[in-house]
Amino acid sequence: MPPDVPIPASWRIALPHSTAAVPIARALIRTALTDIGASADSLDTAELLTAELVANAVEHTAGDDPIELVVEILETGCQVEVHDRDPAPPGDLSRPGPGNEPDPWQEHGRGLLLIRTLSSSCGHRTTEHGKAVWFTLPSHQPQH
């Protein structure tokens, strides 16, 4: 991380409860991590996983309440959270056991697998107004 970037830094932004939130979230996370000098691989992974969390929140929660994207830049990487108004936990964020892998021929059902596989940690927690689903990624310096 460049020495002139204050650590820790965090921000939160409300996103519309619609599919329009996905490209907005992708652009926001890419910009935030580009500003701190993240590697191309880290940018791509953060963008993919953020899009998965936001898409899940839009698809699996009812209502028009905004979805909130929270990003915290840590000395060890970053944590991304997506808050929604539904207190019900997301699908299984634990590692799948034998026979529980998603069907590769299905269009849906691989988002949480991607989050489990590509993040250094992930989970969910209840909040005062619903839940937050999160993942962390380690920092990866750009290659020179």
C-alpha cells in the first residue's frame, strides 16, 4: 500500500434496490482499491465478489429500501460488506461438504461458492435493520 494512504479508511454508500446497483458497486470497489494501489488480480476478485453480494441482496430481499455497501481498507487488505433489510441469513457461507457442491450446469447457485473460495474469510451478521454479508481479501501489492 502506498505510504500516503491513511489506514484504516472506510466508507459506506447507499445503492438502489435494483439491478442497477451491481455495476455501480463494481465501479465503486474498483475505484477504491485502485486508489490504494491494489493489484489487477485483487481488483478483479474484489469486483467479482462485491457484484455477487450486491446481486444476491437485490435478488433475495424484498422491498425498495436501499442496499448499503461498506468498504473498509485495512493494513492487511480490505473488508467489503453489503447490508440489506432482510434479517434472514444468506445461503451457506461455510465450505461445502462432499455432495453439496453446486451443479455446474445451473445458472444460479455459484455466487456463495465464489465468495467462499476466493475470499480469505466471509460470513454474515445481523444488524439493527437486517443483516450484513461480508468478505475479506488480503492486500496484494501491484507487481512491478
